[in-house]
Amino acid sequence: MKFNYKLKRLCGAYYGHPVAQKWSGSNLCYDSTGNLLISSVSNRIQILDLKSQTTKTLPVEARSNISCIALSPDDSLLMVVDVQNHAMLIHFARGIVLHRMAFKQRVRRVIFSPNNKYIAVTVGKQLQVWCSLMASAVREFAPLVLHRTYTGPSDQLTCVSWSADATVLVGGSRDGTLRVWTLQTTKDFQPVTLAGHKRPVVGAFFGSGDTCVHSVSEDGAMVTWEYKKTNKTIADNNAVNDDQDEEMADGDDAVNFFAGGDLSSCQNQRHASDLDLAHTLVGATWKVKVRHYFHQDRATVSSCHFCVSQQLLAVGFSTGVFGLYELPECSNIHTLSVGNGQFVKACVLNSMGEWLALGCPASQQLLVWEWRSETYVLKQRGHAYGMRCMAYSPDGIVVCTGGEDGRVKLWNATSGFCYVTLEKTHTAAVTGVVFANPSVVLSASLDGTVRAHDMHRYRTFRTLTTPTPVQFLNVAVDPSGEIVLAGSTDPFHIYSWNLQTGKLLDVFTGHAGPVSALAFQPNGGMLFSASWDGTVKVWDMYKDKVPMESLQHTSDVVCVSCRPDGKEICAGTIGGLLSFWNVEHSKLKFEIDGRRDIAGGRKMNDRMTADNNAASRYFTSVCYSADGSCVIAGGNSKYVCIYEVSQQILLKKFQVTFNRSLDGVLDELNSKNLVDGVPVDEEEDSADETTYNALALPGARRGDDGSRKSRVEVLTSQVAFASTGREWAAVSGEGLHVYSLDDDMIFDPISLTEDITPAAVEVKLASGEYTAALKMAIHLNEFGLVKQVLEDTPYDSIPHVVRSLRVALPNLARLMQFIATIASDSPHVEFYLQWCLEILQTHGMTMDRNRSIFMRSFRAMHKAIQTRHDELKSILNDNKYTLEFVDDHAKLVNAQREEEAAREATLQLSES
């Protein structure tokens, strides 16, 4: 079993931070094509492909929650800044961090210049412009070099925008003014301050052709500024000839050099013909052209974006309302709402102005609205107050999650999107979910009910209750999917129902503490229940209600899992121990002490170091792998551990997050943040973040809405392996972390000899020895080589090759894994279906006798085929309806032609 698991995606949230604050979150941005939407979730970057409806998480992490992002016009560089003002420069295509840096003051906005050479960053009251040397041939030690720092505003800058020729910048400030600067020092040009707003400026943009500037403030006012040249300036510009152009350029170079600039850079950027905008603005006067008001009562503007190509302005408000306006008339196209109490933190239009993306951090909601057709392209929303439990479907295609908000969501494991949110029937947090079969999912809640949901109609068809009100902590179902059990907190009972009738069958008693976990024997009728009373009881579901055995532990038992063959169970206690028991003899085989493995991470209020605080770390969830050789365990720690059972060793340890905005990530706290032994929060709210819908208290200078923030602790509430064994998932405060294997980048040969080489495989293929070529390719274990051999094998030769394939069982399992991986996205559907059919028909008996070896590969193959079946089914259904429409239309046309022909014949007869 391989363990090179990498984070594939972060599900459960697509925008915002885990802390439920309505002003948290960053901006959104599209790529140059407008098909990829880039969003931030906590300290990670999500890339959503709106065409293929898939999502990907970049394999990089910021130090803390991300506050702003920016993508270069050529889609090569991604700039990310977190709330602690630490920045990363990322290679967007490969997901590699190229450079890290830190700013001394708060960064609110980052934007690349249209020519891809400069990056403008608002740092407090200043605007810094950095020269990006990645796109030039200049070799420098640092990828970013500070070009110039611009000052002038009396308060913090909130926005910045470039002109089309990248020579002029305009920035908006919290003092209600705008400031116009030129990139290079221009002779006789003085920075201009435009004052016309009463509230802080939210956005400032150059209009079409850079002829004007549009600015939007918090109070819903939009001002259009235009510049006008004086008569003297116009005369001077008309009198400029070629010699004077060269003379003016030399003057600009001299001024720029003595101002601290680089003379060579100015000479390289000297224009050749027409004057740029920077020289056009020399001596020009600015005035207000027109004012417009959005007229949203009791709402402030929270975000805005301007699409220059389509002259569209998108505005988001603090009440969840968003509007789309056409400039310069500011005519309203749409005014809609994403929900009551929502705060539209980010809104952005793609380059063509077709799709409007909205981000609401309070509910971690991300919307993409196509305003022309008035339809949603994308609508994703995470669990309010966090995710609590999850379960994989038997085929590994669907992931079911339950949250603190009482909702149950279904996620596509391949695309990473939530495709349905079941109706909210629970009135309290969902504590456990489990699949009874591929079409039925069960959920248990603290409201004292277990509900059965239909996966086809997405409705609740059965509600299981108890005679007296209880609170359920978990739910389990027998292998047949007929008997449902749930453990409660008080009384300490286990309730059993029949899923078909919904009747209560039995109540199992015997525990002296809350029932923390339940597990069924996969191939038998035994039930294992773990409790806080320090025991794991073994029940025979089909004999009596008295426990057969009681497995005693030294401390409270919080989790239990049964091996796939049903011969062994693993139980975790609050002492950090994993106890392995033999089911047949009810004897303790061995114990693994995991306290030192998951130790680490000091909370803000801990009075002792992380090394001395290992007693509070223990596993709360444990799960066996598909082959039963390993267990994965996670708990109230930042680590998830994988242990090898037979050797009792730690194979690999994963840290789910490095986000310093969460509590318990750092092992050592910085002493400068401690005052008299009391921690000081580094991320105190600024004045502007508490003014939205805040209450004005008497005698208070700032409003206070009564909300208080606290750090979310890093922990994993549940871990689980997928049935294919190629991925596992962990539920944390940030969402659902999905880790998967990536075999393409690893060379892992098997039983190599000197005769087995890629060249030898090519020779065997050329000579038509397909069986030998396939054996050698499997031994080399190279994905591309195996794919070439499989696709070069003629269709008629597949049965002969499979029958002649007498390889070791692990190699046959590897071949099935290769076929499953290739078939998942290959256009040759029938070709690979023939491979799967021949393998199952030829080696089916061998696979049945060695289920532990082939179970992972078989499930992976089944998942790939099921996914392609679902895709083709939807396409064929659409084609069927289209063909029926074409056929009916053809019949209608033929009928009309026959009627016309009959009418003409009748007229001819009447005339004759």
C-alpha cells in the first residue's frame, strides 16, 4: 500500500474563513479566458472550472487566512496576501511558491498592471508599485523589486486601478478622496486629489478609453470624473514636433533619475509616437461630470467591480442585495438578493461581462450568476457553523456530510461540488451519517431522530424515533441495510429499528456511560459499541439483548472500527491508546500509544508548552483501510496518523493545516504577543469592520453589534478511507480535506531485470507480442507506458492477451488500477469496457478467493465505470429527446407538405 497521499481538494467551503464573521474573506478573480474562477478558503486557494464543473485546490498554503488575491493578465503569476500581511508569489500553472515577502502595514488591494510588468499594492496610507522581473530578461536576486512608493492620502487606501496603457494609477481612500499618480515621474505633472465623497471609497476605475474615472463610495454614491486640458496645454501639445518629443522624453528621464528612478528603465519605456495618458494629464483640470445614487435603504456598498469591455458595473451591498448597472448612464439592469442577512464581500465580472461571481463569507456561499439568461452557473454553500461528520458511499462516488446546522449535503467525489442539499428535517446538529445502500443514506442528530433519505428523489422517506426524548451521538446499519442502530447520550442505550417498517425493534442496555461509537461486523451479525464507561461491548444482533463480551479499557473509549474481514477491531481511548482486539477470542492483541504521535500545537490560552500538554491529545475517529493492513486515526490535534497494524509502527503523519489563524497550529507562541502571561490577538478588528449594521451605543465612538470572535481550534472530528483505497478524507474546522494518491510522479518498479526496459517494451509491441509487452510494462509500473501498451493492443486481441496474462496477484491488481485510472477520462469507452469484461470473466474466481488483495482495485474499476455510465446516460437522454423533437418536427413538416399538396390538387381540380 502506498502512502504518497496529497491534498486533492478542500470541500465543504468555497469562499471565506471558518470564523463566522460577515466581513471576512478575500476578493475573487477570473483568469483571462473567464472560465476559471479563483477563490480563497481560509489559507488555501480554490480553482473552480466553470466549464467542466470541477474544482482543484492549489498545493500551497498561506501563513494565515487570505485577505486579497490577484492574477496576472497572462495567467502566469498569482499574488496572495494574508491577514497578517505576508505575501506569496505563486506560479499559477504549477502551483509553486516563487517568492515570499512581508508588508509592514495592512494590505487591502493587489492588482497587476495591464502590461504584466508591475504590481500595485495598497499598504496602509501608501501605494507601493513593485516591478515584476519574472517577465523580463533582467536577472535579479529577488523576483520583485520596489519601483516606487506613492503617498498623499490621509487615511488607508481601499482600492487602486490602472489605466489601459499602465502609465497612470488612481486610488481611493477611507477619507473619501481619490488620488491620481503617474507610474513614471512625468515632467510638470503634479498628483491630483479628487474630493467628492462623504464616505470611504469602495472602488475606483478608469472608464472606456481612459477618458474618465468612476468612483463608488460606501453610501451608495457613484461619481464620474472627467479631465479637461487647458487652452495652453492644448496649444503646447499641438506645437510638439518630433524634436520636441525627444526633448520632452529627455526631460522626463532626468526628472525621474533625480527623483530616485532608474534611467535605463525610463528609456526602455519611452513611447515612440503618440503621447500616453501620463503626458496627456499634464496641466489638465478635473471636475465632476455626473453623480448617481443606488438608493438602497439601510445598506452600504461593500464591494464593486467594473468590466471595461462591456461598460458594466457590479455592486454588492451589506444586506445581500447586488445590482448590475450599465455605464455611463448608470441604468439598472438587475437588482437581486442572495439572501437575507448576507454580506456580499466580493463581486467580480469575467472579461466578457457574462458571469458575475459573488462571495458571501457569513454563509461561505459562492455564486456565479449569468445575468443575460438569469440562471446560476454555480451555487455552492458550505455548512453553517462547520462540518461534523461524513461518510463515503459504497462505490466511493458520493460523499455525504452532516453539519452543525442540521443539514445533510451530498458531494461528488470526482468533481468536488455539492450537487444536492437535502431538505432540512433535523432541528439540531447532525452527529452521524452512514449509507445503508447506494440509494439510501441515514443521518442521526441531537434532536433525537434518525432519518432515512432517498438518493434518487432526495427526500426523507423514514423518520425513526424513540419512546422518550434522547440525543443520538452516532448511527450504524447492518451489512444487509435492514437494521438501523443509534447510540444515545442519556439514557445510555442503543436503539434498533427496522428500516422497512420504521418500527422500534429492541433497546440494548448495559453501558454505564454515553455510547460514543458503533461498528458492525461486515460479514457477520455482531455489533461493537464503545462507551465513555471504558468498555467495548460485543452484541449478537440475532440472538439476545445481552452483550456477549465486554472488552475493558483503562479509560473512556471514544471510537471503534472493525476490520473488513470482521476478525479484528480497533478502539481508541482518551488516553491516546489504540487497542486491537481479536474478535473470535475477545483477547487484547496489542496496543499502540499515539500520544506522542499527535502531540503538538499550543493553544492561545494554554498555560504549558505543547511538549508538556500531550495528555489532552487523543484519537476521536479511527478507520481501517480497504485491505485491513493499516488504520487511519485523527482527533483533537492537527495531525492525522496512519499506522501499520501488523508491525505496530507509524507509517506517515499528515498535518491537515498550517493556518496560523486557527488555534493550536504553532508549537511555540511568540513572546512578543504575550502581555503579563495573557495572549494578545494579532488580528484585532479595524474601525471599518464593525460599522456594518452595528448598534450605536450612547457615549460610544464606534458601533457595537454585540458579536465576539474567537479562534477556531484545529482538530479532525472524523476520518475515513474511500472504498477504493486511493483516497481518504478528514473533517476539520475548515471543511472536508480529501487526500488522494498521485502515482504519475513516482517511479515504483517491481521485480526489474536487465531485460525489462522501455525500449524492450517498444520492440515487443512492434513485433506483435502484446502479452509480453504488457507484463514488462506492469513491472516497470509507468503509467504512460502501460497506457500505450493497452491502447496499442488490437480490440480483437484483448481476450487472448487477458487469458495469456499469468502474473502475480499484486500485478493483476495493479493492472486493474491502471485501467480504472485511464478509463475515468478516456474517450475509448467501449475499448476499456472490453478490457474490464475480459479480466472479470477470466480472473473472477481468483479475485473472489483473494478479496483482500483485489477489493481496492475492483472498487476503483467499478467507480470509473459507474462515473462514465452516469455521464453517458445524461448525454444519451439529451440526445434521445433531441432526436424525438427532430422526428416529431419532421413529421409535422411532412404533414404540412401533404396538406399543401392536397390543397393544391383540390384547387387544380376545381379550376379544371
